[in-house]
Amino acid sequence: MGSRIRENVTQLFECFCEVVKPQLGTDAWIIQKFPEIYKNEEILKSVPKFAYPCEFDNSVIQHFSFVLTNVDSKWTFGFCRHDPDSSTALVLLSFLPWHESFYKLLNCISDLIHNSESDLLWTFLNKVYTSKVPDPNGTLKVPLSNNSNSVFICQAPAQFQLPKIPENRNLTEYYSAVDCDNMIRVFASMLFERRIVFTSKKLYRLSACVQAANAIIYPMNWQHIFIPVLPAHLVDYLLAPMPYLIGVPNSLLDKVRRADVGDVVILDADNNTVESPFDDLAALPQDVVKQVRGDLKNCSGLLGDGVSRAFLRCLVRLIGGYRDALQLLQGQKITFDREAFVESRPAHLQPFLRGMLELQIFQQFIEERLAMLNAGLGFSDEFELEACIYGDKNSSKLKAQYKEWTYAMKKEGSAFLKSVKTRVKERSKDVGKAYKGIKTKLKGSSGNDEKASGSSRRAELNARRTSDITGTTTGYTALGPSSPEHADFEFSPINLDLMGDLQDVLFNKCSLSDSSMIRPSEGGATGSDDDVFLLGNQNQTKVKSTSCEDLIRLDSDSDFDPLAPTSLTNPLYYFSTDTHRDMDLLREYGLDFPAPTPPPKPPGQWAKFD
């Protein structure tokens, strides 16, 4: 398994053949070939059958291609030219998939064959055969004859160049015959390695569509049976249980029983229809499908490499993260971690990618990349460049989303703090009035107690004087519930609920008061001492108190940033329930009641205000 294209090719073509079309009772045969030293008999036996695969309409000049798979799984490309005015077909065999260059070379050969000087053809073929293969994006120029101004020009494709419209004849024909939706359906079926058949009456359209379909899954290559034009003697290949991509002429497909073929995807290039027992398009991640459809709808951008780049971007989104799964250990070769590859991708892609790990087209892709890396060779093909662009776009998109989110949070936080400050100012007025009322009650209660105490003392003095006069002395005992001499004595209760009033002010009415400290409760306070501000009616008083990292200071003018590194984990506002401060307040007014025992609170519980 691996790339089907040979590397380090030294000759532009391997062999030229002129094939006579089949006659009644006879098969097609090779009438002449160049060079004579070419002795691959197996390929030479196959050339006539592929040059004339079946009966077809030969009313116009047409070019098509076929592929022969060698023992080493490498492809040999055959390029054919059929002329209605000629009884022969011209065929070139090469290891290079340069369709446009070889179609032009076949046209030059046809001109020389019809020339009266027969030696010109062999001279020209020898010059081309012995010429060095041009470097990527280089040019080879060979004159047709010494006295002719006509020159054969071979333009080598640029390295890693994507197929372009209209320069690439195969892609141009495929895009003209099949609409974008059907192209996407076939693309999806290829990613699931289905048994796929293309059919057409025209051989040039048939071979062009099959070759283009394979080209747009770059950087992968079809690893199974690949026959752009199926000859009649190989029709049984359609019954093969393994995946294949085969172009079948209409006249030949009509002779095959569909029931015998089984589950197969069929694209009719003449009628632009796709028949499939599978719903492969729905099995693809839908965001990827949406993206490739959107790219293909932009008609103005489809000239050049727009079509092939749309499918390349689709593959980048699917397998472009393979680099995150490459592992390098010192002294060892770079390896690919299959599980890490799946886990590094978004969750909605993972089910599809787990299945893709088993595909031969993906395994071939990984093997090629690892071979280049372990050989010390870098690669910067269109796939890698597009993957980098996609990564940068995602990074920029995330940064933009984060920036918008930060701005929104700051804005909302600032508005919330302003709202709280406004409520503090409004309620502080009511709290002040409530305190004045309590203060008045406390002062009035203290005066009544002093008067009652004075009357009691005067009565006691009078009783002592009476006792001295009569000479009797009454023993004094402490008052208690069981005292017999005082059993009928009753104290009149003070009709004043001070603690209730204070608690009402401190905890119910005083949601945000001048004097109440805004801080976490004792059960949730953690950390070291920090400055805590009391919001007073007159001035702010700064005190020391046990602080918490979750404390928000409402007197701060700075905007709250929830995304800052020191952001709060619990941004809520709370009141203290410190009973010691309550008792101090009572003592300030001359009262000393036992402090009520508050119900215990579990650690970390906060008193939240609305």
C-alpha cells in the first residue's frame, strides 16, 4: 500500500503504440510501436483491449485514458486518441499522469503520421523519448521536424498543484457533467470506500470523471480496484466483493444484471444522477458537508482550483489534525497514535474518524507522511498549508469570541455593581430613619426605668424608717418564684420588644444599611486578614476583618472583570449575622440582655440578599 504514482521517472513516456481497431472475427492488435526494445508483453497484450474497450460512438476526435496496475501496485497510464477518419487508435504509455501534455503529444504524433515523410515520426519520438523529464513547473520543447515551426511543448505541472478549471481537462469535464450535490455524494461514498460505478456513452467523459473523482480526494489516493474505462473482457470485476472505482460504458453496463452486482453506487454522468443504497452523505459530519456545499455554491470562485480546494478544505477539517497524534521519542522513528488522533478531534467528528482509521486511503496517507518525516524530508504541500490556515482561523475565531465574551461580562458586571450601589443609597435613608426610631425608644425606656428605680428607693427608705420606729426588723431574702412572702407579688413587664425591633432593623429591613458590614459570614470566611469597607450613612469606615477571596467591594470604581486571573468564584453579596455587634449596641444604650443563641450554620453557608 502507498502512493500509486512512481517517483524518479526518467522518461516522458515508456512506449508508443498504434492499434488497429477490431474487425469482424478479429480482435484489435498493435501494428507498430516505439521503442522496439520495449518488451513488457503483459502490458502489450492489454493495450489493444483497453484502446477498444467496447462498441462506442466514434463520430468525433476524442481522447481518454486508462490505467494498468503493475505487480508492485504502481499505475501505468494509457492515453488514447480516436479519430473517426482513421482506422487506428494512437496510444502512449507513461508513468506520469500528465493528461493534458500527453493528449497534445498524441495530436502531434497524428500530424506526423499523416505526413508524407514517414521518418519524421520516429525522429520526433526519439527526441521526446530521450529528453529529460522537465522539473516541476518546467518546460520541455521539441520541434516536430528540423524545417518546421511547429513545436511540441510539455509543461510539467507545479509540485503539489491542485487541479484547475479549465486547465485540467478531467476536472473541467467532471464539473460540467455532474452538479455539485452529486459530486459531494460520490465524494462521501469514496470516503466510505464503497463499490462505485461511473457510466457514460462517451469514453472521454467516462475516463475524465473517474480520474477527477480520484483527484479530489487528495492528499489521499484510491487504494482499491481503479479502472477508468472497463473493457468487456473484465466485466466480471463488477462482481468483486471489495471496493472499486470503475468507469463502465453504457453499452456494457446494460448487459450486466443489477441483482448480480449487489450494493453499488452508480453515477450516470450523461444524466447527472446518482443511485445508492447507502446514505453516506448523512453519515458525514454535517458541519463539514455544509462547508463544502457553501464553497461550491460560489460559482465565481470555482475557476482555477476552487472546486478541488473546496474538497481539500473538507478533508482538512476531517483529518487535518493528524499532526496532533504524531509521537516522537528520542532515538526512535516518528509514529502515529490512532487513539490520540481521535481524542484530539471535536466530539461530533470522533465517530466518523474511528471508522476512517480502518480505511486504506487514510492509512496510505499516514504512511506517506511518516515516511517523509522519518526520512528527514519536510513537506509543505497544499494540504499542509490549508491545515495551517484552518488552524489560524480557528485560533482567531476563538480569540474573537473570547474578547466578545469578556466585554459582555465586564459590561454586565459593571451594570450590576452600579445597580447595587444605587440600592444602597436609596435604602440607607430608610435605615437611618429606622435607627432614629429605635434610638428614641431606647432613650424613653431608659428614662422610665430610672423613675421607677427612684420611687422604689424612696419606698424602701420609708419602710426602714417605720421599722426603726416600731423596733421590728424584717429579714430580706432574694426574690424568687418559690418565695412565700412574695408569692402574690407580680412585676409588670416592660411593653418593649427591643431585640425584636433590633433584629427587624438589622436583618429584615436593612438589606443594605449604612452600618451593616458587607462581608462573608463567619462560617464561610477563609484566607488572611484584609480590608473590609463599611458603607456608612456619613463616611466610609475602614476596619480589619476576616476576609474571603470571594468578597466584592461595592465601593470600588473599577469595573468587575469575571475573566481576570483573580476572578471571583462566588460573586454574590452577603450580610453578617454578628450577634456581638448587636449586644454592643444594646449596652451603648444602657441595656444588658442575654445574647440570643443563633442556630448553627454549616460551614460555607452564606446569607444571600436580593
